[in-house]
Amino acid sequence: MATPISQLKATAAELAARVVGAGLLVWNETAKRWHGGDGVTAGGIPMARLDERNDGALGYLQEIKTAANNPVAVTDSGKVLIGNRATPIAFPLDTAANLGAGFIVIFKNIGAGTMTVAPNGADMIDGVAAAIIVASGSSVLLKGDGLGFRTFLSNSDVTASAIGSAPALLGANLADNDKIAAFDVSANGGAGALVTVVLTELIAGIFKATRSIANVAVQASTFRAKNVGGFSPILDVTALTTDRTITFPNADVKLEKIVGTTVTATPSGVALVDFGSIPADCTQIDVAIAGISTNGASSPSIQLGTSSGIEATGYLGVGMNYGAAAIGSAQLSTAFVLSSPGNAATTHHGIATLKRVGSTNAWAFEGLIAQGAGINGAITVGSKTLSGVLDRLRFTTINQTDLFDAGTVSVTYK
């Protein structure tokens, strides 16, 4: 007759104080597990429960989750939990204590939505009480020890806390061969993959083609820095065939728009043309005339003014006439006179330049004017100190009654 197997039960304390006979099974009332006796070991040899199965079963069961919220319990240990959702999908964990020291699970995101795996309460993942992100196409292995959790990464670093707590690399220590992490969306047949990019290659890649990055647009032939309105100055280098250098003075430089204005006097007649709105920081004015004539003998001239009006006194200097018959001169007084008196058939051609004297309200003048197609002309030099800041210029005749009847005058200030 076969010998029956005796089965016993005891508390953990009672088991610890005794040696279990060889071949006996004793039920541990405290730990809720079986202990097998070998006749030597105090308390016998404890047997594993189902919820304590080893990691060799990892991934045996796979479950696809599509709900927005998917609580993770101890029964999920050893599984691959696959998220497949177009919008955000969450996997809140039970407490580390409830999940136990043998808890292990793989999270895989195959959907377009962002996957979050969140610890319970004060429980920590990688030492931080914060959720981790599993990006689309990425996966992460999570292991528990009964107190907290650690991640073991697959194809992407998804631990935001690890990145946030990493030591900073200062710009002064950034080397050309330093590597930067990037996600190559074209790798793995479009599934993407984590890659590294050398700093020099990153810079070369940015500048190799037309790109828009925040408020900077980089093109193959131009560089633009945009303002808040989206507008930008354009540095156009398309015409360069060799390196060129722009050298700045050791001072602030303000680039001003060069404005040219052209007014044509008609036979209907005007005695003067005013050019206003000259900027306060103007330092040079160029006046160009071509084919100017009047209906009388009065000479063309230039007067300056301020916000108070045109000033008709205080013009210092001399006008010198030259021609086939004689050479003469005349002192300036009421204006910068451009040429000697002519007649209604006389035309005037040439240029005149005004330059500001330092930061004062004084202006130096020079003019070179030819009369008609012959050999007569005039050279005028002088200066005028205004009562205030120059903001206007008048092109007129000395008597201001003769009328212009042909020609063009342009004023350029800078």
C-alpha cells in the first residue's frame, strides 16, 4: 500500500523555527505560499506564486490598447502593452508596492497619439515623480522593484526627466565634433529612428538650402533676419565671385534711405520748387540739373531753410563765371547762385553739392554748371549757417519772378 503524503500548515515564524522533513509540503499561512522540505533547510524551500513568475515570460502576452485611459495592474506584468490611438493615450500605473518587485512590462506606441506612462502618487520613474512620454513609433521597457520603477530603452530615449536633469553643455565648451540627438523620419521605411548628428554637419545642413527658422530665413544666396512683422533686410550675395569685406567703424552706424526727387518745370511756369521733409540727421545733399531754362535772364539758385521757413540772407562765398569772352565773379548774399545771368534761350546743366559741417547747422556748398552747348559756365563755392536744423531746400531764380519753362532738377539727400 502506498505511503500517503502528509501536508502541514504553519505561520512564517513557526516555519522559520523548524526544519521541514524531506518530501513534505507545508503551507505558509503568513506569506500564502507552499514550502518544500529537504530535511536540512530551516523553513523549507519557498515556492514562487503565479504573480511572481520570472522575466523569462516577458512579452509572451501582447495586448493592443485603443482606449484613452488604460490602468496598468499586476496582472499586466510580463506583457507587451501596445497603444494604438490617433489622439493621446494614457497608461496610469498601480502603486509600485501593489505591482511588486517582479513587475515588468513593455510599452509600445504604434499610434499617432502621444503615449504617457504615469506613476501613482509619489512613486517615481527613474528617480522622478513624473510621467514618461513614449513617442509614436517608440517603445520602452519598465521594471518595478516594489518601491519605484526604472526604464530600459528600446529605440528612443523617452525619459523627459533624464533629459531635463542632464548636465548643461555651455556654448564655450561646444566642439565641432559634439553630437546632437535627432529623429530621422525617413529611416526604417518611414517609421523613423533615433540618430546622432555632428554639430558641423548640422550647421552645414541648415545653410545648404533655403530654410525658415523662427525669425531667420537662410537661403543659398541671401541671409535674412526678420522683424516681428515678418519683414527682413536682404543681404544679396549672388553677384560675388570672390570674398568681399565690409569694414565698420568703431561707432554706431545708422543706414538711411537715399531719397531722390525729380520735379519737371513746365511751360505753364513756376518760379520755385521746394523740397521738404529732409531728415534731421542728413549730412549731404546733391542737386542735379539738366536743361533748366527760364523765360528771363535771372540765374538759377538754391536757398536753404528750417522749420521756420526759407532763409534769404547770410549766404557767403563767390560765383565765378568763365566763357569765350570774359571771366568774372560775384559775391553771394541771398542764395547760392548757380550761374551768370543769361537769357530766355539759355539752358543750364550740372551738379551742386551741399555738405554739413560737422554736427553744426552750417552747410558748405560747391556747384559746377555749364550754360547751353557752348563753353560758358560757372563755379560757385560758399557756405550758409542756418538758424536751426535744415529740413528744406528751394530751387528758384534770383529775382523769383522769372519762371522756369524747361528742364529737370533732382535732389538727393543722405
